[in-house]
Amino acid sequence: FRIIKTDMAKKAFIFDLDGVIVDTAKYHFLAWQRLAAQLGIEFTPEHNEQLKGVSRVRSLEIILALGNVEASQEEKNEWLLQKNTEYLAYVEEMDESEILPGVMQVLDYLKHHKQNIVLGSASKNAKPILEKAKIIHYFDAIVDGNDVSNAKPDPEVFLQGANKVNDSAKNCIVFEDSVAGIQAANLANMISIGIGETEILHEADYIFNDFTFIDLSFIENLINEKCV
Ligand code: B16
Ligand code: MG
């Protein structure tokens, strides 16, 4: 008889951080809101939605545009530092209780099945956050805001992640909560899984409200799906 060889290459499961693994968006919001108030700019939770998945520098530009505020590069640098210092004070208080529901179950399943686990985040603070959440050891590779030059929706962050674990894009699955992140995964030719609302993330291949809606048999199918 003949042995039919199937492609059993390890898959790479690439996780966004903020909004997927932990809800740090609330701390970004508090820190940005304090700065906005200081500058006399109204900044609401609705405005904050525009900052999801967006870099720190771009976030400041969006807030300044909301208030029609023009500033020198020096002032912008000072405000970026102020915001990040305040944000890091919140991060300092974080622990594993802030990991979003259902995430650990999927991470444990992937680890147990020896799949590659990768972080693909726009945040320059990703490593301290993963350390605070006590899950940094789950990750085979980390690509964050310090590594990439092109922000999502550019696929660079996810392509770098695939590269770090020697996986080709067709073997990668991305979990993302932002529209730009889903677009980046699609542009990278990876499977995109939206975590959040269908109306917002409709470009994703699959959408779940949160990780508690993901059945482990779904993950099992992704692992076993033959890639050509
Ligand atoms: P930092 P993600 C993103 O993280 C956040 O969604 C976004 O709101 C934030 O501005 C960005 O990180 C940069 O964060 O100021 O820590 O470098 O969703 O890509 O994990
Ligand atoms: Mg995110």
C-alpha cells in the first residue's frame, strides 16, 4: 500500500494583543483622555474606537485633529511621553486576571498540540504587558511596534511573525479585533479571525464575539486543515 503524505506542517497562530488577549484599550483611553482634557479637546469612548490597532504617533495625530490643535514636533514628543508614562502606570498594576475570557483555553490547546504561537501587535509595550499577564512564555515569536515600519493594514507585522517561526503565510491564522488588523491579515493571505462585532469586522474569514465562542474543535480543524 501507499502512504499518502499530507502537509502536517505546524500552523502559526498569530495573536493581536490589545482587544484580543487583554483589554488594555481602557487604559489607553484613560491616558489619552487625560491628555485631551489638558489640551481642551473633547475625547469620548466613540472617538477611542478610531485608535484601535493604530500606532501611538498616529493616535496623537487623530486626537489633535479632533480639536483642530496644531503643535510643534517638540510638543508632540512631550505629549507622547506623558501619555505613555501614564499608560505604563496602569500596565504596572496589571496581572493575569486581565486576560480576556476564553483566551487561556485556546493558548493551552495550541501549546499542547505543539503549534506555533506568535504575537503580532502594534504596541511598543507588548512585552511588559505579556510579562504582567504571565503568558510571555507561551510565545514562540513576538513582533510588536518596535519591529515594524509599516502599520496595519500593511501586512508587515504578520509576515514578520510568520517568518520568525519559518511558516509560510498559508499556514498562518490571525486573531484580530481591529478592522486594520483584519485587512492586514487578508493582505498577507492568512486566515483572518475577527474577535468582536460582525458589523465592524465583516471582512474577516470567521468572526466570534469573544474567545468563549470559539469551540476547540474549530481550532482542531484549523490545525488539521491540509494546506496546499
Ligand atoms: P503603544 P494592538 C495597539 O495594540 C492598540 O490597539 C492601539 O490602541 C495602540 O495605540 C497601539 O497598540 C500602540 O500602543 O502606545 O503601547 O505602543 O491592538 O495592535 O495589540
Ligand atoms: Mg487590537
